[in-house]
Amino acid sequence: MDNISSTQIILGIFYLTGAIALVLAAYSIYLKRFKRNKLKALNTVSLITSRENIFAAKTRFLVVAPEVCHVKVDLLDADEKVIQTLIDQEITNEELPFDFDPTAYEAGKYYLYLNSDNANILRSITIVR
């Protein structure tokens, strides 16, 4: 240690300080990206129906998407086979209401299947007479 000059000690301190600053900067960038991805995950598409999901008359469903995305909603039977595509379009203004007329179908259990860029939702509904 007797052969180390004061300039080498000062340079060592600067190198150590720089390395710590780079680690802190990388960590802060990582946290910002993590928070952004977490917020993006919270901003997924949602399908709003009634509370009980029992339908006998014409009703309206609402698809909410915070970002522009393509949404497809299919009506599936009890065996989860596609009966009809209810909507298949781009949502540009955050909400897309669409009408559903259950009188065209027999009474029983059905499913609404929403498929979009960042979400897949399967919702059970019951049609009664």
C-alpha cells in the first residue's frame, strides 16, 4: 500500500462512485419499466354484463378497452362450440356497446367468449323463457 499514490486513490474513488451510479441508474430504469408493464397489464379489455347473467329479453353488453384494439365476441353453446359471432371489430373510443337478443336461442347455458389482443374472457350466461 506504500506504493499507491494519491492520484490512484482518487481515481479508484471516482471509478467506484461511477459504478455505483450506473447500478442505481439501471435499477431505476428497471423499476420504471416494471411499473409501466404493470399498468399496461391492468389496462386490459373487460366485458360488462349483468350481475346474474340470466337473460330472457333483449339486452346490451359493453366492452371496455382503454387502448385501441381488435375485439371479437363469440356466443358458445354448453359444449363451448361457436354458435355465432356477435361482434368482430376494432374498438377506437374506449367503449363498444352491443345488443344481444336471447329470444333467438333455446333456453339453456351458453358462454360469451371475448378474444382481443391482450385478453381472453369466457363468461357464462343463462337464457331463460
